[in-house]
Amino acid sequence: MAKRITRIAKLEFMAMQAKPGAELASLGINMPVFTQQFNDATKDRAGEIVPVVITAYDDKSCDFVLKTTPAAFMLKKAAGIQKGASKSGTETVATITAEDIKKIAEYKLPDLNANTVEAAMRIIEGSARNMGIKVTGMPEKEGK
């Protein structure tokens, strides 16, 4: 008999720090098994936030897919800041280079709605701008 999906959840945990709790209990899964598998799968991403999509089944088993670290977390790390600007349109809290944007865009490309690195760079640049992070050395956009 095929397993029936009971719930799909999108959660975020720090790498190697998933532990049983209310978030996982509401899914109705075998929490110790999930936390062990998650922590083993994220050993190489220590210190990062890891988004995960968990598919829970009616027999208390689950499957999960790890996603890339959020762009905001990576931008703050690249800029060396704790939080973004409170007034993003007028306040600048840090400056990063286009090379930093390119590294983040290449890493995030599988999870972004973009087909090229250049398009991904524009998405990440927009996130940086909204956080009050100035980007230097970006090529001019075509059509402007």
C-alpha cells in the first residue's frame, strides 16, 4: 500500500542543530529520526540557516529536501553586519562588491526564479538594496 502524504511543511533550522520540538511535533513525524538525518546532512553547512521542505506521511515517516541558505543571511555575512537598515531607501549600512553578489547568486541559482547568473545577480542585488547594502561595481543594466 502506498504511503499517503499528510502534510508538507517549509521550516528553517540552523545547520546541525535540529532537535525535537513543537514545529516537528505538529507534523506528526518520527522526530528523532528526522533530526538525526537532518543534522548528518548539514554537517558541511555549520553556522548557516538551512531551509528544509518536509513531506510527512501517514505512517510517521518523512522525506525532506534541503534548500540553499537565505540570501539575506548570506548578504549580512558578506557585508559583516548583524541586521539590515531600518530605512532601506535612505540609509546605507554596508557596502559589498559585485563579486560578492556573483558568489551569492551562483550559490542561490538552483532556488531562484532565474535562468542565468546575471538574472540571479539582479535578484540578489535587489535584496541587498532593500536591506540598505550598497553594491559597487555592478554592470549597467541593458535598456537603461
